[in-house]
Amino acid sequence: MLLLRRHLLPLHRAASSLPSPIYHRAWLLSTSTSASTAPFSLEDYLVAACGLPPAQARKTAKKAFDESSKRSQKAFEELCWSRLKSASNPDAVLALLSGVGLSSADIAAVVARDPLLLRASPKNIAPRLLALRDRFGLSTPQIARFLLVGSRALRSCDVGPRLEFFISFFGSIEQLLTIMKNSESILQVDVERIINPNIALLREWGLSVRDIAQLCSRNARLLTFSPERVKELLLRAEGLGVPRSSRMFKYAVVVVADISKEKVALMLKFLKSTLGCSESEVAIAVSKIPTILPLSEELLLRKIHFLIKEAGMEPQYIVERPVLLAHSLEKRLVPRHCVMKVLQAKGLLSSKMGFYSLVQIAEKTFKLKYIDCHKESVPGLADAYATGSTGVVPSGIKFEHLKMFQSFSLDGVSATHSH
């Protein structure tokens, strides 16, 4: 009895310190459940205590029971729902969430994302929740965001040391939260046994700590792989013809971590046939900009079509400048080509300035030199470019210049043309 009192008293204080409608709904359901002989229903609980709509509650309850497909249903229920024979454990969890300041809406979102949180041990998660606020200084919105992507880690391990490590490694809790959206499991991986050996291995291959942080911000799962797999990926990246000393090497590592050897082979074959070049030429192009490999064949075909048919480039020219294929078609290639045609027709652009050079200019510099300085001579150009660079382009294989440029009268020369 004394042990039970010690366990329940902190929960009561946490709930009473910051009243929440969701806690009171949970308490009412708990008392009504204990007063009846009806079996506990997770679906009903999600509606009455957590405020989920019935349809969402039904879907969430099903998701909870589908979490482990490798176990038999009976074994899974015995393992995961031993604390859900009544509402007492879920009530305690809701009280803890309310106690760290989460609103009813926050709690409903968290539970809908991870219903197994309701069966977590309050004794285990209570200090971990409090540490988010008191030790790491997370605000209530940050705690809510953390739980949406990190509740599984919270209920499965002591996240404190891992949070401390990753906040230091990535530079801020905000950066970590962003990374966790794409790699929820990162806090569940052992730092000493997996993370640190992987970092050491990457550094042996010439990557700096900053490089590794940037690399993992694109694909944090890389740090969670076994060191043996990471070494295999490093060898594959080098096999693309990208030397370890190249600034592109870290991007090559990200690429091979995302796509299979078979996918790489298919893309090399596709580029060779589409651009009509040799295997060695394709290999050189990929070594210069390996980030084109994960792109779809359809997207690459659209870019190549535009560069050849609209920009007037030869396939060999594109092969020698593969960075053109890495730029966004809708946000950079098409809008800048439109601007080039407008300025050329107005006599405001030197004939020596080619499209490739215009594409390579940083966005801020491009706007300053080729948009802002022509506000008086070409009214509306800035607005047209701003609209065009948001990506409003037809999705078909054929292209026409963006419609907003059709309004320019260019001394009798239309800024648009069709095939």
C-alpha cells in the first residue's frame, strides 16, 4: 500500500498542478469503467478520454494492435496490453502529459501518432518527460513536437544522454527535431556501440564533424546503420568515381545510402541511352554531381527535353555540365530561361551571357543583377519571375514559357514560343 501511494502521489500532483480537460475526461472514464463490468475498450477510451473522433479512434486502435506483425496476436496482446486491462495506466500517462503542459489537442495528436504510449510505464516515462522541460529547457510546443516523433524512444529507453549528445552534435534542439522527422529511430540507437563508431569511420574517410552533421541532416539513418554497412556504403560512394577528398563525396555517400546498386546501374544506362554518350562519359558526369542518381527517369527526361528543345543545348554539352540536371526545372531552369529571352529581346542582356552561366548564378545575385536592376525598363518582370520561380510549370513532357511572361511586349517579339 505504501509503495502504491508513493507511485500515485506524483501523478496526482502532476495532473493537479496544471488542470486539463483531457485529464478530467480520463478520470471520468476511469471511474465509470471501474464501476461497471464492461471490458476495457481502447477505441472507446480514445474517444472519451483523448477526444479523438470515432473514425480516427478506430484507426488508431487498429494501428496499436498492428504494431508487431511478427508476433502472434495473442502473444502481442499479452505483451503490449497487460497495462490496458483498465483505464488506470492510460489515465496516469495522460496525467503526466498534461502535467508538463500539453494541451488536449497536443495529447490527442501524440496518442493518435503513438497509441502504445498509453501502455508505457508511468514510473519510467515520468522522469524522462520532466527532463525534457527541466533539464533540456524545451518549451511546451517543443515537447509536443518531440513527442510526435520521439515518443517511441521516450517509452523504450532513457533518452536523456542521447538527447544531450545529438543536441550538441547537430547544434540545437530545433535542428534535431527537424532531423527526427525523417529518422524517428535515431534516439533509439546506442550511441557508444553504433553512433560513435560510425562517426569515427566517416572521419577516417576524410569527412569532418561538420560534414558528417550536414550529411546526416539529409539522411540521419546513416548513423543508425551498423559500422559494417556504413563501410560498404563508403566503398560504393568511392566506386562512383568520387574521390574521398572531393567536396561531393559526402553527397555520394547520401546517394548510395538511399538507392540500391541496381538502381544506380539502371540510371547510368538510362543517361547513356538518353544523352547518347559513352559509359565513361556518364561515369564522369555522375562523379561530378552524384545527386542526380536518385531522380526519377521521368524528371530527368523532362529536364533533358527542356534543355535540348527550349534552351537549344546539345546532348554532349549537357553531359559535360551535368549540374544542369541537378537544378530544379520549375523553380530555376524554366523561369531563368524566360528572363533570359525577355532581356535578350529588349537588348538588355549581352549575347555573350549564355543560359548555363545564368543558371549557375546564386539566387540572390541573379535577382539583384537581372531582375531588380530592370524594374524600370521591364515593368512586371520581378513579379513574373517571383511567381515563376515558385514552380508553376505544366507537368507534361512538352514545355512552353511560363504564361506570366506572355504579357511582355518585346518590340514585336513574343517572349514565348511553342514547338
